[in-house]
Amino acid sequence: MEQGTAFRAARDELLALRGQHDRAVESFRWPELGARFNWGTDWFDSFASGSDRPGLVVVQTDGSAERRTFAELSARSNRLARWLAGQGVARGDPVLVMLGNQIELWESMLALVKLGAVIVPTTTALGPGDLSDRIDRSGARHVIAAGSDLAKFEQVPGDYGRLRVGPGPAGWLGLDEAHGTAGDRGSGGDDAPLDHPGTSPGDPLLYYFTSGTTSRPKLVEHSQVSYPLGHLTTMFWLGLRPGDVHMNISSPGWAKHAWSCFFAPWNAEATVVVFNYARFDAAALLEQLQREAVTSFCAPPTVWRMLIQADLSGGPWDLREVVAAGEPLNPEVIDQVHRAWGLTIRDGYGQTETTASIGNVPGAPLKAGSMGRPLPGCPVRLVDPVSGSVSREGEICLDLSLRPLTLMSGYRDDPDRNAEALSGGYYHTGDVASLDDDGYITYVGRTDDVFKASDYKISPFELESVLIEHPAVMEAAVVPAPDPIRLAVPKAYVALAPGHEATSATALSILRHARDKLAPFQRVRRIEFAELPKTISGKIRRVELRDREESRPPGSPAATEWRDDQFPELRPPPGGSGG
């Protein structure tokens, strides 16, 4: 197929330029795909049909695993697509998909892609209220959900098709019916290749709700190319190549799951391995990395922080690439993994609205604390929020004049938010960073998170990176706390590592550590031990902590809060500077 050939040529160019960041950025151009494109029929089936290589492995906590070859995934998704069409699922229909890490999730997504339907990925953590909002705002005409979650939909009215995986009540049709007439897996007339659905590159493919760290979740629309083709940047950043075995730690329903459990590895013709755990167990995860001969591993900083508390001495087994995404990665975590495994965790940056935009790629020099450099095809600029000019420090933006194919189509049915995000000829991420002389970009913080103390600009991320170097600190979030003299002072909310208690001695030790490592104007002045509030996707809600500080009566510290002026050991000597 012409479209599949163009896709492969772009993919192969990036594979050939692996480890050659500068050449890739200079030479790579996005392919022209013509009037129609469908990733499922034009790309996936072009390499998957007839291939007996493993395409997907879902491992359970008891060690059992369900496996599908690429050929099986191709055939079963063809069969399922025909069955879904028979139930009324048509091109352009939004379909809310609420499944966990189970084989049917991947088969359903492939089938919907091939039909030209619009996938609305949804986390299983949502309740009836959120589900009603998502069905209403996305215009979902069908729902695919696991049997264990169907009771939630009793409180979700609507004339939508009800499709289930597993047992369920009357009125819900089971997806297993799709496979009841075609004999053995991977055989039968219903498995034959599907006709192209006629989708054009600009047609919608995905509606993603963001995790809502500061406001009501936004509804992001991606096209038939922005994620499927755009995630070639993610493949390049991950360093994937054909035959790799890639494991990503991410929950279904969020964009990162599509990044590293669907598009990027299958763009590279790599095997996807998923560890389906209900409660995180570092030792069990490490065992699966070894058992499944994983060559490439991606996890959010939260997981990496928990892993370095475990015994890493047995690794790295078959691992070649280790990466982190979702939030900025603290240098201490990188150092500990390198000491244990001899591998360097490579950080990267992107959003639900984009694919990977910035990254440390295989073979390129790394700089401590940097996210790396702009990836091929990603026109990243730092824009001064006041002057609107390109600067050495400013908001991370994408230059709209240079066709950033990796960017969303827009926020659906939200013209005001679109106008704000796409103003001045740039897509505005809301993240602030700095650029050095070699083109490396270092994260500073969210535009809403950076604050001033004693007229100095404070980046919470810089302070948090120092705090987690202390053995008692599992996670930390720094926010401004009102202060009558300095206007605001840095306060750290700290989640303690196992084996440490919320005592004055622990607080003193952490405050002293921060004092020794930070400039006087950056010093953490207050510390509170608490569970950090997070979105259901696991991101820390600093906005909630800021609100907590602003609403607290003056002079009324929390029960588990300590301040540096409580400790004589931290007071400056007579005549000295308090910073």
C-alpha cells in the first residue's frame, strides 16, 4: 500500500539514524500520506499479518501470561471489527473503551482503528459521575467495558451501545461472540483483511481526557496521524528497534499507555509486555523484567523512586534501554540506577496533547537534570511569556509555522481554550524550561507552579530533586507558604520512605540536608509529612497543596509541620546571614 510504504520509509529512516540525534533532526521530514491513511490497515496489518513473532504478552501477578503473535492480533482484530460493525459501530463513531491491562483492550483498539471509529480511552478508576460527563462531552455512541465495571453504568443514562468483556447483565453484548463462529484463533473467513475505511489523515482517531491537575479535564482530539505517525518520535526517543521487548508501566485510559504500550513499540515492530498488577511490588516487577527478557523499560518517576528502594543488584539482565516519562526525573534516581545497573535512565518530555517532543536519545551525551534536546520533527521553542519572543528561558512551545504533525487537532468543543493554547503562532504547553549553549533543555516547572520567595524565582522541581536525595524522602512536593516577611517561603510536603517516622529528628535531618545543598534563597523553610494528593493518573496535585497553604490561618502550623526557626541548629550565627 502506498501509505504504508511512506510510513515504513519514515520509520526506517529514524531506525537507521538511531544514536545520531543531530543528523536525524537535520534530515528527517514527515512523509506526505495522500488523501487517506489508516494506521491499522496501512501499517499494522502490513507487517503483522502472517508474522509468528510475539506481539503482546500480558503477565499476571501469579506468573501466568497470555500471549498473542502479531498474526493473531491482526486476525482477531479483523474478526472483532466485522462483529463490531454488525453491532452498529461505524466510521466516526466515538467509542468509550474502559478496560484494564487485558488482551481485549489491544484487540478492541486495533479493531476500532481499522473501522475508522474514534477511541475514547477511559480509566477503570472512574465512577458514574465522571463517566456520564465523558459520554456526554465525547458524544460516545458505544461503550466497551469489563464485566466487573458494568454496575457503574446503571447510573449512566444514555442511548449508547453496550458491549462487554467477560460476564455481565442482560442488555450488554459480549465481545467473545465475535470469535464464536470462526474456528481456531487466527483462522476463518472473518479473519481476512479488512477494506480500508477511507479515513483521511485529518479525521479524528482519539479523544483523550487529561488528568486535570489544575482544572476540569480537557478533551484532546488526535487525528489519524498525530498519534499513529507522530509516535515515531517516541520510538526514536525510546530507542526501539524490530525484535525488541518493551515494557511500559502505565494505566490504561491515559495517553502514556498509548504512547508506549501501543503506537511506539508497534511502530518499531517490537513486542509489548505488560505486567498486570493491582498493587505495586518492586521485587515482582524486577522478576518479570528478567523472566520476559525485556530489552527496553519505561516507567514514571514514582515507580523509579520505589525501585531504588528495592534490591537492584541482580540486574540489568537483557535491559538495554531504560527511560522515564510522565513527570521530570530527579538526578538522584538516575545516579542510583546507574550505580546498580550501569545503565543511564534517559528522560523525555511530552504531553497528552503531543507525542514525545524532547528527549535524551540513545548514544547522545547526557547532562544531569536535562530532559535532552528537541526530537526530529518537533519544532520546539522557548518563548518569553511577556515579550512573546524566543528566549533562553521561557515556556516550552511548538512552532505552528513548521507543521508539528505530533500535535493534537485541538481541544474539542472548546474554542476559548484552543485560542489560548494556540496563540501567537505557537502551541503553548504551560511548562517552563531553560536552554543551554548546547541546545539541552532543563525543566523548571509548570507556569502555575513556579513562585517567588524574597523576590527570587523558585523552581519547585529543583528543590524536590535535592530533597529526594535524603534517604527518608520517598516523594516531595514544594509549594509557597505565606510568610509575613518574605511574602512566601518554600515549604515541602514529604511522603516518607519505609522505615522512617514523622518526628522532629527526621524533619531536622531533612531541613539540614536541604540547607547544605541549596542556595540560601532556595532553602526549604518548612516541612510537613503527609500523603501527597494525586490525580488518578498519579501526578502530584501541587495546586491542592498551594490552596491548603493559602487557606490555613496565619500562625497555625499543621500537626506534622516543622519550621526551620524551631531548630537552634539551623539558626544563623550572630552577625551571619539568614539567607
